[in-house]
Amino acid sequence: MDHSNVILGVCSYTHDSAAALLVDGQLIGFAEEERLNGRKHTSDYPGRSVDWLLREAGITAGDVDAVAYNFQPVGYLYESPAALRLVSSATTRDRAIARAVGFARVACRTRRRLRALSRRFPTARVSAVQHHRAHQLVAFAASGWEESAVLVVDSLGERQTTTIAHAHDAFRPVARTLHSINDPASLGYAYGAVTEHLGWRRGDEEGTVMALAALGDPDRFRHLFARAVRTTPTGFALDPAYFPPRVLISGYPRTSHRFIEETCPERHQSEPVLDVHRDLAAALQERTDQVMLHLARRARAVTGSRRLSVGGGVAANCVSIGRIVQAGIFDEVFVPPAPGDAGTAIGAAIAIHADSRSRRPLSRIARTCYLGPSFRDQHLDLSHWPGLQQKFLGIEVAEFLADQLSHGMIVGLFQGPVEAGPRALGNRSILASPLQADIVDRLNATVKFREPFRPFAPVVLAGRAEEFFTLGQEAPYMSIASGVTDLARQRIPSVVHANGTARLQTVTQSQNPFLCDVLRAFARRTDVPVLINTSLNIKGMPICGTPAMALDCLANSGLDALLLEGRWITK
């Protein structure tokens, strides 16, 4: 090929491995490895994703000019001597040396990972990108805005946990960090610690705790969390008496004996969920909302911007994002489709593109989410699934699907490129009618195999969203919890959670034509332009990225049917 500026962005070796490819500023694609290898939150090198991207671009590994990695070793190294300051406090003294050693080890490990990437791409320049810079750039570039405040809140990126930046020109982005908060002050760390305490997997099931919070009373532990997660004029701090400082070595618990004594014993996942667990989740979520609002106000003050882009793992907390929108601090709030670490593969590539001073603007990043592999023309062999049958649908596929949904069927939808990020957005979805009285119980018990208190999200035609939801802005990536109208409570209570909100997805014809056609067809039958939209997977498995994964999901769950690239597959 003619020489182009080819940049491969990589998130690898930690969790949520992913890869993105920029060629002269154009995003060729983005893929999360779990969608291709079937291992949720995989830390493997994203080999399948990289191979797909190179095929899409028609190039080989030797054509890659630069590889951008989403962590910098030096950041961890800076924290190593700083950790020794913990010696001065009796509360933290026992962790000082272990913390220093842990951060130094991760710095060395990150250097080894960079060398491993160099071996895979011997002709490319391998660069380490500061983690929060990668988050900032993808959050802002995906917005398509001319400028905005950028708030990144996660568990840890090198030593940073929270940053506020001011960014300009989403197509040639520059993000200037104006304020940062370092570990051990980490909102993501605290939320993960309580998630683990309550018997769910840290780094995976924080959303379950967020859902549980709606069923509890925060009053019981409100004062505890006000002490444990204290706001300051410029941010927040964790009280080490409740959340001991992070040690990047296994065997160091994230909650203290005092935390356990003042709340409840650790819950094992097999034990029942009690009122004390609901109340603890409620107080955690309430405090998270308060801190996120405080940080959003701080971002507004230091940037002067009327728009906010939010990234990092805590940006996946749709309830907190909804609180920020509701507060009216900004005219508009944006969360990219992949706000977590996977998305930093795109952000790292953007950083190297920006640093190269290329005159080429970015393209295919702003306001798009269908970025992964597509299987439209692939031959389908059902011999591995002898219990399944297929027929090819001709025209009026949307009408056919809407009719099946209106009669109570639960259907998997597999079409086009894989979505970016943790939410199914109509290409790898399970769809169902919100008008069925028992639909939530059926989905949780027989399809998703998950906790009965977990809600399901609605997808709605953007032009009719205000009839049912009070958000007042678009929500294309299902990342904001919205209030609901009286009509929603009357007609579609199945999508309204116990706290009176719904994590909605708004969709337009330009974003997903087929999904819009299905919603319109469903509305003609029911006068409701809303469907339940949940991810095409079962609990503990990633969203189905390949036809084989989708067929396994159909065969091993209570799905009634699967619409796979025009094929109607049933049991």
C-alpha cells in the first residue's frame, strides 16, 4: 500500500483487552477481544482483534508505523517512593512498603509489556500513553464537539484516579488537564471494594450493586460514607480507616475491620441478599452520586464550559450520570460508547496521531458506536447445534420481527458490526415487548440467569422519547438513567426501576435504520415506540460477537428465537 500514517492502539494485559486502528486519522475499526474469544474482561493480547483490523485495512503488521499502549510505566514508578509517606500514619503504616513495592513491580511489568509489543511489531514505534489522557481523548473525540470539559473518573491510571481537562476540536483534539487527583483517593476503588464486600465480582458486577441500591435505604450508612468518602474543596479523599490504601499485590483487603464492624460481615455470593446489603448499596450509590456531582461542578468552574464529556470506569454508573444531567450544571452531558479501559485503545491511538502533528482530521470516531467485526456474508453451518432450525426471511423483516415481539416472543438480534462498549445497542441485542406483564421475570430467570432485582433498559425512537422519559437530551449509548413520565409508568412499568428511572437508549434512523424500522412497526401495533433492549449474552459471558457465540446463547438459554443476518433461527 502507499505509505500512510498507520497507528494501532492497544489495551492489553490488564483487563478488557481491545484494539483500534487509525489510518491517516480514519478509524478503521475497534474491537474488544472478549467479543471474539468468549472470555469476559479478558486480559489476553487482543490478537483476534488486531488480525481483523489489519485485514479490514488490507495491511500487514509490517505496515504499522506506531503502536500506542494505554499505560505509562513511569507513572507507576513515581508513586513508588511517594507511597513511603504512609509510614507517618499509624493507620496506613503497615501498607507503606508493600504499596511502594507493588507500584514498582507494576512499572516493571508495564515496561515488559511494551517490549512484548515491540517484538510483535518490530518495525513500529511503540509508545506509552498516559492512561487518563487516553480516556480524555476518546471521551471528547467521540462527542464531536468543538470544546468541552472532560471529567475522567476511574479506579487507577498509573497514579491518577480523577482528572478534569478542557478539550478543543474533536477532529484534531487537544485536551489540557487542569486538575488531577491521585491514588489513594479513588472513587472506583471504593465502589469496587464495596461490590466485593457485598459478594459480587469487583471490576465486573458494580452495575449489580447500582441496581440493588434502588431497593435500599441509604440513611442507615449515610454518615459512615460521608466520613469514608470525604469531599474537599477541589475533589475528595478516602478515609484509610475504612478503605485502606491500595496495594498492587494480592492478599491486601480493600475494606478494613472497622468498615466490617460498622456495616456487616462480607457476604458470600451464595448467601441471600438482606436489607443490610440493600442499605449498604444504597448509601454507596448516594455518596457516589454526591461526589460525581461535586466533581462535575468543579469541572464547570475550572473550564467554564457548558458541555461535559465523561470517561473512565465510573462513567458507566448511569445513575450518577443521570444526576449530573438532572442538576443542569451543563447544557449537555456526553458519555462515549466505551468509557472504560477498552475504549482507551482508541484514545491511545488518537494521542499518537495528535502528537505526530498530522494535518489529517480524525474521522469515523464522533457519534458512532458500530465499530467491530461484521459477519453479513458468512456461511452458517448449524451442524454443531442440531436442535436449531433456520429459515431465510425475505422482505419486511422488521415487520415480521415486530409482530413476533408484540406476541410476547423474546428474540436475539444479531446484525452488522459489533457495538463498542458494554451496552448492546441494537446489533447484538435481546429484544422483548415491555407490555408483557411477566417479561422481567422471564428474562432474568430463563434467559439472562441473573438476579431478579436487576432492571432492563428501554430503547425508544428519539423523536418520541419525551412522551415516556424526562431526560431532555439524546442518550444514544444507553449511559444515562432518566426519569420517566406518567405515561411510562402506566404503559411500560417493566422498564421503570424501583428508583423511578430507566437507563434508556434513544435511536435515530441514521444511527440504526433496522432498529428504528422495528420500533416503528412495533408502535403501529401497540402505539408504544419502546422495546426492552438487553445484551445478547447470559450472565458471566461477554456480549456475543460472533455467530457461533450467538447460536450458543440461543441453544443454552430461554431465548425463543434469534434473528441472525436475515435468518430466523428457532429451537
